[in-house]
Amino acid sequence: MSFGDNELFRIFWQMAEDPLRIDLNDYQDLGVPMQELNELSEKVVEIFGRRTPSQYLAKFVGLEMVDPAAEVVALERTEDNDFGIVSLGRNPYAENDDYVCILAAGISALGTAQAVLSLARKSFDKHPFGGILEAITNDRPAPRDFEDAHSNWINREGYEPEKVARNLEAALKQRSKDSSLNHLTPKEIDECLGFARR
């Protein structure tokens, strides 16, 4: 079997999307001999095991997110979780400070969906500038894993805006290379402080 054939390469990645549910009958109409399909599916399982390619790659990546209320948060991603982040900031297109921009994103679709859903939950009241959340799938097969997922804020107790302002002020004074906010310039920290205090 050689991946010189674009069709085989395409089939390989289709199978890799969900190594647990490979059904060779789905590929019979493509004109590829059943023996090659079988070898291809065995190769997918040999390389990825029970993981999708994104899950497989995630185990090699250290994951840290910065939350000004909770400092740096180191996260561990598994097959059954994902992470999302909600962040609020000044709207650069607004003529005044009455409008904000909201960023809701995840590492993958599950984290993104839970980040968006968090905006409508009562627990968002305790996270006025957003935060980091862990999305959990309840170990159900797709698509039920997505539908039945839930999430928890990493900083469950929530925080007051003053805590964010204190952490930003400390970062402005210390300018330590160990600070989670050391990538921001003093001007950027000042802008964040202005937003946090409004």
C-alpha cells in the first residue's frame, strides 16, 4: 500500500476522523480493493489508536491560558474534555465605552460551543470579564457527546472586577518575566486597567 495515490490518502484521513467507527462498507463504491481498505484501516488504528488526529496531537502540546483573574492556568486535555475561553474587551469600533466585544472560543468545537453557551448561564454573573472553562463530554458517542456536554469555570468561585485590576496593577509595577502578563506592554496593561475599572 502506498500513499502515492491521492484517493488512498483521502480515505486514510476520512477513516482517521473517527478510528472507532471505521466501516469498510462505506468505502466499497470507491473502486479500492477491500484488502487495501482493510490495510488502510489497520494503519489508521496503528497510528492513532482510539484517538482522532486532533486528540492525538493534543497530548504533545502543553496548554496554558492566561486569565487575569486567576493568573496562568495550566490545563490538561484528555479524550473527554476541551477548554474554552470567554473574554470581554473594549469595542474598538464603538464611538463610546457603552459597547464591548465578546470573544468566545475553544480549542475545538466542543470548547467553543460551551464558551458560547456560558454567556447565557447564571454563572456568568460571577465572571464579569469572562474566564476559562473546561468542557466535559460525559463519555458518550458522537453526536450525543456534544449534546450532553457541560462545562465548569476553572475559577469556579468567580471574582470581582477589582481582583482583575489588582493583578493588572501588579503586572504593571513588577514587569517580571515570570508574570503571566509579561507579554503585554505597559500601554496595553494601562488600557486593560481602564476597561476593568469602568
